[in-house]
Amino acid sequence: MEQLLREAFSPTQLEILNDSAKHRGHAGDDGTGESHFTIVIEAPAFVDKSRLERQRMINAALGDIPGDRVHALAIKATAPSHPG
């Protein structure tokens, strides 16, 4: 996921948190330890995009990963702030 997101957005910040341990035994936990993730990303590509547009852009960049290999994906996508 990290490589796909870096290639698609050249983010100024990117953090991918594996939350799978918090969901052990819950729906979608396939036992691999890689079922639930949080993505925190900041990229210029998100300027003037709504939250929904940003999420759609990220899902498109990740292709079949969400819904196929990853059960749950929380996305916190922001644009860099420009002071002044």
C-alpha cells in the first residue's frame, strides 16, 4: 500500500497503521494480522478536493486491496496547509 500511495500522490506525509490486532476475532479478521488499517496521508493532490473525493482517489490508487485483501480501511487524507 505504501508504494502505491507514494507513486500516486508523492505525499508530504504518509503513515499506514496496522489496526488488525484491535479487531482480532471480529468480522473480517482472516487471521493474517493484515485486515484493518488506518492511512494518514497529506498530499498536494488533495487540494480543493472533498473528503469523499480524496477517499475515492486513494481507493482507486490501491486497486483491489480494499475489499479484497483488506477488510477495513480508515482514511485521513489532507492537503498541505499553506500559511499566510
